[in-house]
Amino acid sequence: MQKRIRMNQIIYKERKNTNSMKWDNCGEKFGNEKLLPLWVADMDFEVPECVKDAIKEYADFGVFGYYNTPHAYADAFIRWEETYHNYQVKREWMRFAPGVVPAVNWLMHILTREQEGVIIMPPVYYPFRDAILNNNRQLVESPLVRTENGYVMDYKDFEEKIMEHDVKLFILCSPHNPVGRVWRSGEIQRVLDICKKHHVYVISDEIHQDIIMKGHEHVVAATTGTYDDMLVTLTAGTKTFNLAACQNSVLVIPDQGLRDRYDQYLKRLRINGGNAFGYIAVQSAYEKGRDWLEQVLDIIEANYRYMRNALLEALADVWISELEGTYLMWIDLGRYIKPEDMKHVIHDKWGLAVDYGCWFGEGGYDGFIRVNLGTSKENIALAEQNIIRALKHV
């Protein structure tokens, strides 16, 4: 019987043997199916009740023919962006993709040619790097600069790399995965102004826009200046409301010319829209799921504080990036574990499945791990205890 824990209105479920990538792929990915999975970035919480009700209603109808994009879906997204992000989106700007990663790959083809430079800021979500290399573009990196508590952008290095490599495209991660930064308006504006100066297109991945900790505010990149002819925003309610399996994301493309190029590309792929269940789930969540989200944010922040405080108290040389957004914790354990011992320690001594720092870029991240906080406090406590117990004897 699967473990089930109620946290206020949020219900945690152990997902072993449910075809969960996070829970059921540990054997294939790490060689040990018994590891506690804190890697893939989805959550172990039941979706909002309104989503289940909406899907059940459609399922009970029992006919699943070809499906148009509902106007109510677009309206729900537009209201959400205006209400919670002060971004006024027009319906005609919206385009579909099954996920942010496919959209990044498609836009790579639309906005650049083979061998042209595409710049990212490591440590950063590794599918960006894969998209650049797999599509035969030139990978250009401007690493974030580590500070006492987190990271900042290196604007001088960023502009120099753009000029040196004749960069055509920048992939902005906002909020930034894995370091947890929520970029402020001035930071975003400065980096976009550099791109505008050098005629660099920008993909702004804002999929974590709703996973923001108290005291911080997500700023939509498109609202910081006049960038419509160079900027495409990507986001998805599927991340916000734990609906990854529904495969539904939104591109916001204000510029008519860029929309035409996107439409022509998808026309060649014969992709006209998403599946009905994705539209229905996301629409319902945007319309009625805010209370659920607020409770989930409280759980994520409590999990972060709990693990952070425990690790810092027990391990003097651990370093943790301050979590401003996302539900992903970026931890430097390099003073305790040699890079060549990371897998042995994490798997055999801790019993954990996490994302390794080296996945997010080269150059000094081998001692890092990324931990998914979107789970029960019991799992976070178990992970923290296993980490401390093992490292105290190193």
C-alpha cells in the first residue's frame, strides 16, 4: 500500500510503482532502485482538488476526439499573469508547446543557424546545454559568480563573450535553476540591454515563476523594458501545479514577425496544439488552484529551512545557496567529498538519488548536489540525517 500523508489540504504520496520517472527510474539512472528520490523536478503532492474534478468530468463524458484550444484556458492564463505577475498578455501572443525543453529546441532552430553561438549562465539547467550541442550550435558560457550567500551575473564577462563569439541567442533562466536566484528587475534589464545592444535574441525560461519564497518577487523579463522584437517568454502551469505529465506549456511572443516564424516552423512539424487533458487541468488550476499553491509554498520553504539549518549546524564547511525561488536546493559539499567519491557516498552511504553538480556545467561544480524539496518533511529529515551521519565520519 502506498504511503499517504495529509499536510493541511496538501496530500503527499509515495509514488513507487506508478511509472514515476523520479521514483521508478532510480535503478536505470543510478544503479539502485531503493534510493530515496530527490532528483527529477516534480513534486510528490496530489494536484489541487479542482484539477481532479475537472479531469474526472471530462473523463466521464467519455468521448476524446480532436480538441480545440479552449478560449477559457487562454483567459485563465492571461488573468493569472496579470494578477500575480503584473504582465498583460494578449491572447494572440500565446503559442503552445508540450514543454519548455521542446520549445527551447524549436526556438533554437527558428532563431539561430548551425555553428552560431548560444550563451548560457552555468551552473544552469542542463537541457539548455544539451539543446545547444544536440542542435549543432556553438556553446558559449558566462558563469554566474558565487557570493557569500548565492550568485550574481557577470555582466562584463557576458558582454565580452557575446562579442568574442558573435552570439545570436541567450537562454535566460528566471528564476534560476539550480541556484535558486530570483533575478531583480535591474539585473534582468541590464542583461537584456546588453543583448539588445548586440542584436541577441533571448529565450526567457520562467517556468518556476510561481515558486517564489517569501520576501521575493518574480519579475517577468518582458516587463522590464522594450524587448518585444527580441524576446520570447516560456512558462507552464504544469510546473506550478505539479502537472508535468499533462505536457502543456505556453510561449508568449508579442512580436508578429517572431510569431509568424514560430507558426511556420510548427506547421512543418504538423503540431497544432496540445491534448485535452492538459488544457483542462491547467485551466482549472489557474482558475481555482491558488490556495493549494500557497500551502505548497509553505511546505517547500519549511523543508528548505529545516534542511538548511540542520546542515549548517552540523557541518561547518557546507555551503548552501539562499533559496529565493524554485523548490530546488543547491548545496556545496566539496570540502567533505572528493569528486570521484560523490556517487559512492551519495548512493551507498546516504541512500539518495539527487542531481549531481557536474550535470549543470563544467568548472567547479563537482562537489555540488541539487536536492528536490517538493516532498514530505519526513523524506527531507531522512535525507538530512543520512547526509550528516555520513559526513561527520569523513
